[in-house]
Amino acid sequence: MELDSYNERKAFDETKAGVKGLVDAHITEVPHIFRLPQGTLSDKKPSVSASAIPVVDLAEVDVSRERVVEKIKDAAETWGFFQVINHGVPLSVIEEIKGGVRRFHEQDLEVKKSYFTRDPTKCFVYNSNFDLYNPSSLCVNWRDTFVCCMAPDPPNPEEIPLACRYK
């Protein structure tokens, strides 16, 4: 990573405003650190269709737990992600979780800044680009992230932002 890129990343990080802060500031040009060097993607084409994203059906766990575990292992190793169906989590719970995520990211910047950290030992971590300082990345991802660790020990409710708590 070049020094200019590192300094730009550090300056962006120190604002603690994240990508949403750039959007809220009505920027008219995407900052340099978020752009791939010219020609990087010129010969790249999508390698698979969206329908090829792995799907893990947890209803199959009663029939063959080993097969489901193998599907998860393969999907994680090959793709890094997968869709889970028949997990038993009600749609209302999923919608409430999505609402909590939305409320967190849309709340006042000063409130969000109080949760901003790069300390992975915290129960609740908010930042922009967990891999912001990765020297091998050609550009910074356009994303803000929060992580709430629930295992092995769930956090005290006070450690979870109000916006993310069940209403």
C-alpha cells in the first residue's frame, strides 16, 4: 500500500463517519481510495450467475446432518457465504433485525461514533471496512459494518446500541 493511500485511508477512518458520512455529505466524486486502478477490471467477466449461489437447506439436517455440514463447509470454502433456508427463524424476527441494522446506520453520527472501534475484543464493533488497512487491497470497499458477538458469552443488553435492541 502506497503512503498516499495509507494516509487517505487513515484520514477517512479518523472521521468515524464511514461511507454513510460521505453520502450524507453529498460528495460529488467517489474518493480515490474507493476506486480500483484503471484497467484492473477491463478483462474480468462475472464467473457465475446469481442462481449459482449455494443454498443450504436446514430441513435436510434431520435426514443427513453430515451432508448439511459438508454443504456448509464447501460453500464457505468456495464462496465465503451461502443462503440458508428452512432455518426456523420467523420472517418477523428477520425483519426486526433488518430494522435494527437500518436504525443503527441512520441514527445521529455522534451516537454511532461512540461505538466506532477497531478493537476486535469488544462485544459490539462498528467501523467502515474491517480490512481498511489491508496492504494487499487495491481499493477500499464501499461499506460500513457492525458486528455484535453473541457467543460464547452474550453481551450485557447495555452494550448493544438502543437502535439495535428489540422493540
